[in-house]
Amino acid sequence: MLTKRELELFKLLAESYKAFCDPKRLIIINELRKGQKSVGDLVRILATPQAAVSRHLAVLRQRGIVDARREGANVFYSLSDPLICEACDVVQRIVAARIEKHNKLVEWPMNS
Amino acid sequence: MLTKRELELFKLLAESYKAFCDPKRLIIINELRKGQKSVGDLVRILATPQAAVSRHLAVLRQRGIVDARREGANVFYSLSDPLICEACDVVQRIVAARIEKHNKLVEWPMNS
DNA sequence: CGCAAATATTTGAATATCCATATATTGACG
DNA sequence: CGTCAATATATGGATATTCAAATATTTGCG
């Protein structure tokens, strides 16, 4: 049996994971690992319309994954917690192990 | 600049994260940490229609998070990789730290 | 103030996800 | 083979997410 408190935590966790469910957001996170970047920087790196980048950043902000710091006209983004790198690394290892193991034997989500 | 290969990896990773984006799937994962469980077990634990549980399990299966093993009429599910526990723990620590830090100061995704 | 650059938000259409209901498959057993 | 229990899949409606385009906000500067 789950307490209401635990259920709320799982809901919050599920929400948090959504931050990582878009390739472009993962690229953003990956870039921010190298150091803070302005929105303009990310627009250039992603080669994606500014509105889209800003929206992805809002998703990351709302879920507490990145911090925003205004500096003049620019806003610089950075990862809010070093643990985020660790989480990304672990998941990457999981996926890598999966690719390694049953390279062509498994049902892949991309196809369906 | 990103190679096509890297882009594909980020796409696959984003897909993989989707496995964790539902509270009930997180509960399932949490239960499987304690040991393998049949679909019926999970239906009872989640108090959720069997079809819904089966669907969540299919999502987890397709993304390689769980393994299914048939035993007679029952199908037993288990986590496919111990690293999954580690990933869940890290993300939980991230969220816990966030709750701790700015308990009431931040914009929460649940409200909007 | 007025304008330009940087960033954010809104809107609407296309797509995806979730749940409940119904239906299909699979295995055990007589 | 027929039936029941266990599990899986299909369908349709409600809700959420995505992208692009347009618009709004904020800041620096003259």
C-alpha cells in the first residue's frame, strides 16, 4: 500500500523525468555540462528557432533542471545540480548496455 | 556540431526517458526493485485495471527497462538492469534536493 | 521616450499519451 | 476441443506535447 505522500512523490518524479524526454533538451543539457550558455549560444548550437529553444529552456527551468541568470540583455543558463550529469550518465550507460547486449534482437520503441 | 550518430543517440535516450514519465510506471519499477512480480501481483498493488497495467508494462518492455518471463499462465516481470535502480535513486536525490532547497520559492510544474 | 537586440510567451494545428472498455491471445486442465 | 484464468492488444475520447509563426517583454543605448 502506498501513502498519499509517496504517491505525490511519484507524480513529481514522473513530471521531472519529462524534462529529459526530448532530444533537443538532452542536447541542451549536454552543452550546459561544458559550462553556462546564453539562449543565443544555444540557438546557434541547436540551429533551431529561438522560440523553440526558449520553450525547451522553460520546461527545464520549471522542472528545476537548469538555473537562469540574467546579465544585461542576455540570459545565461546552467545546470542546477551536478547530480544531473550523474543521472544522464547512468541512463546513457543503461541504453548503451542495452544496445550492446541484444543489438538486433529486441523490440525498439522507435519503430512502433 | 553534432554528428548524425550522436543525434540518433539523443533521440533514443529521449525515448528511453519516457518510460519513467508516468507515476504508475514508477511505482511498478519501485515494486520490481523488491523482486520479480507477475502482472496479477502488479494489478493488485496498483489497484488499476489489468489492461492499463499491461499497457504500462508494454511501454517498459519496449524501452528495455523490464524483462518478461512466462511461467505457465503467469508472466513475471523484473528489472532488466541493476543500473535502473541507480538511475532512479539519483533522480530521486535531485528532486529531493530541489524540494529541500527552495521548498516554496520555485515555480512548480504541477501547478501550470 | 523610442528603437533595436535578446529572450519569453501565446496561439493553433499536428501528433502523442492516457484511460476505460471491449476484444483477442495464451496456457492449464478436464 | 471447450472453458476458465491470466495477460495482451485494439479502439476511441480526453488531455498533453510539439513545432512554427506571431506577438510580447526586457534591457541597453541614444
